[in-house]
Amino acid sequence: MSEFGHKIIFHIDMDAFFASCEEAIRPELKNKPLVVGGTKEDKRSIVACPNYLARAKGVRTAMPLTKAMALVPEANFIRSTKGLYSDYSKKVREIFYKYTPVVQPMSVDEAFLDVTEVLHLHNNDHIKLAEIIKNEIKSTLKITCSIGIAANKICAKIGSKFNKPDGITVVPFGKEKEFLAELTIDKIPGAGKATQDKLKKYGIIKIGDILKYNKSFYENEIGIHTSFLINVASGKSSDKVSEFGEDRKSLSKENTFWEDTDDRDFLQSELYYLMERCCQKLRSINTKSRTITVKVKYFDFKVNQKSFTGKKYSNVETDFYDDAVELMDKMLVKKKKLRLLGIKFSELVKGDAAMQENMFDDVDKKENLLKKIDKIRKKYNYDVVKFGRTFKI
Amino acid sequence: MKFSVKGDKLAEYLSKLNSVIPSRSPLPILDNILFDLKGNELKLLASDLEIFIRTTLEVEGKKDGRVAIPARRLLDISRTLTSASLSVEVNDKNRITIKTSNGKYTIGGEPAEDFPSPEEKSDLHTINLDGHTFKRYLSKTIHAVNTDELRRNMSGVLMDVNRNELKFVATDGFRLAKIIKKDFKKQSEIEEKIIIPLKTGQHIMKLNNNDDSNIEFDDIDLKVSFSDVEIYSKLIDDSFPSYENVIPKDNDKILKVSKILLSDSLKRALIFADVITKRVRLEIKSGSMEIKADNPEIVSEGEETIECTFVSNSGSEDFDKSPFVIAFNASYLLDAVSQMETEEINISFGNSSKAAITTPSKQADNEDFIELIMPVRVG
């Protein structure tokens, strides 16, 4: 514990990360609106990251590129540079580790740092330490970040969004509830539009409003699980920064097609490809799954999904493929082309636990073969080894 | 067509066919039972197109004829008129009239020609099995049949007719049940392997009351006749996996354990195990076996200890074996244990990733029965 009697957590969020990385290596892109996601020819792409000048004109992440083009026709539109962001992400992480060993990366552009035990090296001045980290990133990598400082993770995360870009926000220790009370509910990480809409119907606009009602009201009247929301509004959340991240609950991958399609052969290939990529990841973290969910998005943006739980855990794509095809087939509707296909693996277990051996099927042999293929693909690229099923794509 | 019959007799024979009548059929005619009367012999035929079942009963025939009668309604009415004598008459328009001493019921039937008929082949191989053997061998193996639709070659019971052995084998890849009749007398030159579909096997077991059976088959079709029943079925047109190689020959740890103690323990363990993997851990040492199950998702766990001993091949106690841990799907292990008919059973192990083999402590005369179970990884 710090001298404050609680932990000191930093949430460091890189500012417009992809766009900043691009500007760092191509300074000529600076001082003009920039949209990373695709060139003006890539009409079906979506915005991966706009810089702050583009954001000022209303461009947002995940917006269709065509809409962004209408908003800021003068912006530079570029495709994302392969490998650049993970490279920068690694460099940023190296800087974090210079200051504390307790780092929990949340994604390529954000991480929690627990600095409680190292604060005495900086005169117990958490703001000073945040500035040192921020300045080092800025001077060595030419990109900026925003830091939220709080006694727990959620407050730190909300804090990092509070003063963007290039800002530091301290959520006053012991006064978290008051700090959050006046913020609107869209600031709560993970509260999606559907939840927000439900809450707004009951006059819950600000985070403080959440405490007007109790848990049973939310569960019975609104039909949402609110332990999380009530804890946030009370300023409570976990302060455990785990180097290995939270336990992973699922792993998913999805793809939007260049054009809407109902070509079943193509969709099967795509499905196999998505499963290959997920299973490759499962194998790399020595994890197995037994539940698959296939998700489709139709041309009219309506979404449908179906799941299947098998009898055994596996991370071999062929073990799931036939069931996945069956799930997908159930959702293929005449005259409704798909624009997106996705797959999710859930009910994950670490290691070999609970694997049912099969006398006619050498599970290890298949898995070992795929692991070798994974290695080759990692060294060269995915396309050097292909199965017949993915030839079409 | 015209005949008289007692209500309970008709109900008994109709209900034999009930299970083959599809609950939802694309062919509405299959909702019917075909009645075919010649003299005093009434043949009833029902089918789901894969399997045809025919039963024959004695009635008081008055006029020969054939007609398809809606099965459900006929069965319902005959079940409520068990003690009555029914007089059944069918007119030219396939209308069926059932009369009792004080009632009259009419059902609309279908032309007999619309009802499909099984293919009658003349050049089939034939073997005769006493009813006890046929039913017993099916029931010892059928629980291990694969029920998922993907692996068709395992979705039935293999009947392997050999020079001087008859084998029944079933497997789903996770367990395998095999029973051999050693004193089987070859009845002709045939040496054949056929796969009897699961559903056909189930019908045979249900209808056969240890009656001697006449089994006729070629590569495609099977006809089984016993008592007053004939069952026609397609065989599974695929090759059964080569199972002999996967049966371990060198399982060196042989454990003797009480059947009832082990099966009761497994039943309790199942309550606490993960609902899908049903994994139980067995921690085995000479003298005792600890059976543990847990399901962290619902915070449940259970464990108990039962007595057991290591034995050598000759059956005497073997003190040299070191303790080990192995895990199984408790349902599979329980299925296997339940099939053993001796008070004590033997389970042999190699290591924790190799198949275990359960056998009765003493085999029945001229019989060799084993059940092999693949373990679940201990993790």
C-alpha cells in the first residue's frame, strides 16, 4: 500500500494511436486531418483511427470511410501500416517497464500500471511520475498519451479519457464517487448504447443517477445486471493489476467482406480461415475451447448468431468446423447476402485439462502438426501454408 | 376384408409396431399400419422407410383383403377395448368399421397399394442364433454405439461372423465394447462383417423376448425373424474402424474392485462433476481408490474412497504396483461397469493416457467380454 493507504493505479491511453504512429514516421501528415483505415478507393472500409483534427470535424472510429470522406474531404486518407502499431506498442510498453514491473496491457494502445510500490522512488509524487512517463514517450517516440490516476482501475480508466489528448487526470482519492457523479453514463467503460438507452428511459443521465435505484430495481424493472454499474457509481472497482491480464473468457475474430455475398463456398472458406486464426491464437496460449458462436451480419446490418457447445475441449479447427458450418447454414437466408462473418470461441480452459482421448484419433498428432504450421506461418507469413478449404480466399 | 379379434390381442400387436411409426413423416402413408389378411393369418406392417417391422397374429378371418389403417387412432381405440371382441370390416372405399357388442366406430383408411413394402431378397446369407445370445450380445454392446451423425461407420453394432467365433463390437471412439462367442459353430461358408444400425438394434432388443432368431443378410440388407416378428433394415454401408489395434495388450496394472461399490461411487461423483466432460479423477494405490469429481463453475466437489487391490494375471494379489492417477468420463466408466455381471470386476491400466479395459472377474462360459474406455486428460 502507498502512504495513502490504497493503491495508485495509472491507466495510460495512447492518443489517437494509429494516427499518431503514422504522423511520427511521416511528419508531412501532421497538422492536417488524417484518417487511418483506407484510401479514398476503399469505399467499404471503416475508420480505424482519425487524428484529432479529423475528430474535430466529427470523424469517429468505426465510422464508414465514405461518411468520413463526406465530413472531411480534404483529409489524408491512408491504409494502416502493417506492423507499425504493434512495434510502437512494444516500445511504449518497454518504457512502462522501466518504471514499474506491474503492467497489465489491455490492448495495443492502453495499459494499467500499478505504481504503488515504486512511488517512493519519486518522492511519493504520483503526478510527477506520470509526467516523467508521458514525457519520455513523447520525446523518444514522438507520440502522446493521456494518463488517469486513481485508487482503482475503472476510475483510472475513466480518468485517462477526461483530459485528452496529452493530459493527466487524478481522480481524487476517497472522493471517487463525487468525481464520477457529474459525468454522463457514456463515460463508463463497457456500457454500450443499448444499456445507456435503457438507463436514459429512467432518467439516469449521469453516473451519480445510477445510485438513485437499487440492484433489484435494475434487475426486475430494466432487466440488466447492474452490480458493475452500481460499483462504478460508488467509485469501487478492482485495483488488481495483473501482468497476465484478466482471465480470458473468449476469443473471437470477424471479417467484413469487400462486397456482400451469399456464395456458400466462399463463406465456408472464410469461416475456416477465421477459425484457423482463432485456433492458432488458442494454441499459442495453450488454451482450449468447447463452445463456438458463429455471427453473421446481413446486408441490412441486422445481426444474428448461433452457438454450439461440444463434448470435448479442443484448439484444433477441424474439430469445430463441421459444427460451425452447420450453425452458419442455419443463418443463411435466401436473398439476404452477408456483409460480415465472425466466430467466437468461449468456455476456455488452460492446458490439457479434461481432454477426452479418442482411440481412433490422435489428438496430439493433429495439434502438433498445426503447431508446426503455426511456427512456419509466424516466421514467414500466413499464406505460405494453406489448406484446400481456404484456397478460395 | 373382415375379421374378428380380441381388443387386447390387437392392442398388443399394434403396440409392437408403434415405435417404428415416424412421429413426423414426410410421407403421410407411413402414419398407417398395413393390414394384410389371408385366412386366419393377419400380417401387420409398419415402417419409417429405413426399417420395416412385420408382426403376424391369428384372428378369426372372414374375408381376405388388404388396407392401410391410421395407426394412432386404431391403437388408441383398441387399448380402451381390451376385453371386448372386435369385429373389423373394411369396405371397397377403404372405410374401416369396428364393431363391439354395444358400439360402432368408423375410421377412414388408405389403399394398401400406397404403402411401401420391404424388398424381399432370396439370395441372402443366413445364420441362426439362439434368442438368448442375440439379445444378450446386442445389449452388451449397443450402449457404446456412436450417436453423433458425423461418424457413420461407428453408428451401429458390428456383427463379425467368423470361422469359429461370433463377435459383436460397438464403439464411439471413446469406449469400445466387444463380446465374443467362442463356441460358435459356423453354419455355412460365410465369413461376413455387417454393421447393424443403432435403431435397428434397439428394435430387435425391444421385440425379441429371447426368441431364437434367423438372421439373413447381404452387403446392403438385413432381415431378422423371430417368433411372430420380422424386421427388415438397411445395413450401414461403411467399413467399421479397425479396432483390434487400439485394444492395448500390455496393460500391466490390473485392479480388482467391487462392482457395486464402484458404480455407486460413480453415480454420486456424476452429481458433482462437470456436466459436459463428466470427468472423475481416480487416484489409485494398492488397497484403495480415491474417486474425485468437481465442477468449479458451480462450486461443487465430491470425493470418496473405496477398497480395491492390484492383482496379477493369475488373480493373486500384487503388491508391487506403484500408485497412479487417471481420469475418465464417469458416464462411460459407469456404463462399462454396469455391463459386468460379476460381483467383482477387473480394470486394467497402462498409463494415464492409455485405454483402460474392464472385464468381469470371471467370464461366462465360452464367452469373452471386454469394455475399453479412453481416459480424459488429468490436466
